[in-house]
Amino acid sequence: MTEALPEIDYTKWQAPGEGDVRSPCPMINALANHSILPHNGKGITKEMAVKALGAAIHLDSNIASIFAAGGVAANPDHSAHTFDLNHVNKHNWIEHDCSLSRDDFAFGDNWHFNKEVFDSVMAHYGTAEKTDFAHASKARYLRIQASKEAHKRAGKEFTYGIKECIMSYGETALYLNLLGKDGVAPLKWVRIFFGSPEEERLPFAEGWRKPAQPINQTLMNKTIFSLVSANEHKAEEATEVGVGTIQALKTVVESFIKVPSICTVM
Ligand code: HEM
């Protein structure tokens, strides 16, 4: 059975109300806030998510299918064909340590927007008004180091291996491709998208428009390659995640979607 997608009106936005559920993902939260996905965040089928992501942000259906399947598989009811947004809060499934805008699982709340964490990440952009690969890459890497240190100080278990590394690069590549082109996106839009202040939405009123080119594997690989290349600490990171060489790190991270044996979800 095919399910119709509600007509997209990017100007429609409403904060989640009582009983509505949300996730650690700014994108699927924004789609629910815009009522492109159900506003209550519940009962989302794979087909609904793929259609919504294709129509709203021009995400290639192969990538969207993998994300959406990861969402459905996070439902604690394994016989279900839908997921609620809060199901994906499940730690070390898609959700992982070192998020750019959320605190880590060991510190309590791993899914609400966290201003302190996000501001610390944005601080790496200094006075810039737009992103670029060098700063985006640095902000990502330094967030990992800060998270690692915080876990060490608190004596908590920290998880950052190949899977988390792939997802972390992938998420930075996603926001850059969603909000800009060739790594350049207005930081104002980045803030609005992630939820600062208090909103997770597509910055339509500020001039954002759905990307003209699809966000597909080719674009993601190109972006991730640029992010890895711009990372001054790529050799340390390669060692840290246990792949040994920079080339191995690049190969693994560029596998973002393609290598189910390494990463079956994002
Ligand atoms: C059904 C589709 C999707 C699901 C189930 C999903 C799920 C998730 C989850 C669980 C996280 C948390 C990872 C973490 O701990 O940092 C996450 C993060 C993220 N997602 Fe999604 N996602 C989906 C689609 C997308 C799309 C299409 C985009 C962008 C175009 C996107 C952008 C992001 C970004 C930028 C983050 C990082 C947030 C942060 O680090 O604070 N997601 N996603």
C-alpha cells in the first residue's frame, strides 16, 4: 500500500507538544516539526520516511532507505514495520558518543539539543559566517576529543570505533550538503537546523531551498573525502579507530552507505 505524502509547506512549523516524541537527529525532528513527517513523531513507515526525505530535501532513495530501515530496526517491537522518533535514541545503534549537538549517553540525556555542547562545537568556527571543509572537519574532530576527555575524567565508558567514525563524518557531510554546496553553508542556517535557538527546522524563511542536486552516495563520498583530507589529525584518528593508515581511514569512511558488514545503518 502506498502512503500519500502531505503537501510540503516549509513555512509550516510547530514545536513538539505534549505526547509528541523526538530524536537525537535534527533532520527527522525538523521534518516532524514541519509536519512533513507525522507531527507526533510516531508510526513512521520506511516508505513514509523515504518519500519525505526525497521530497523535502532531495535525499537519494538508496541512502534514505538505509536510514529509514535503521529507524524501523530500532523499534523495540521487532515485528513492527514502523518506528517512533524516540526509538532511535537507542545507544550505540545509530545514536553514538561525540554528537555535535547532543550530550553523550553516559551523562544522561543523549537526545535533546544541548546548547553547551553545540556552542562548544560552533566555537571552532570562530567569527566566520559560513562553513568550510577545514573548520567543519576541525569542529568534528575536536568534539570527539572533548567527549573522550569528558568520559575519561568521569571514569565512564567511551565508544568511538570505525562505525562511529563513519557516522560522525557522514553526519557532518549531511549537514554541509543539506544546507550548502562544496562545504560552504551559512552558519546561521546550521544553527537553525540543529536547534539553536530552540528550533529544529529547515531555514526556508532565511533563504534555504531544497538542494537542486540529489544528496547521493557520489556527493557524500566527495564531501567525506574533503573532510578527511582537511583533518590535520587524520593519522591519529586512523590509529584511534584501529584502521592503521590514513588511506584505510579514507576507504572505510567513504564506505558510509556501501559496506553493510561495517555499518548496517547510517
Ligand atoms: C530516517 C532517517 C534518519 C534517521 C533514522 C536518523 C537518525 C539519526 C540518529 C539516531 C542520530 C544521532 C547520532 C548521534 O548520536 O550523533 C542522527 C544524527 C544526525 N542526523 Fe540523522 N537520521 C536520519 C536521516 C538524516 C538525514 C537525511 C540527515 C541530513 C540530511 C540527517 C542529519 C543528521 C545529523 C547532522 C546528525 C548529527 C547530530 C549531532 O551530531 O548532534 N539525518 N540521525
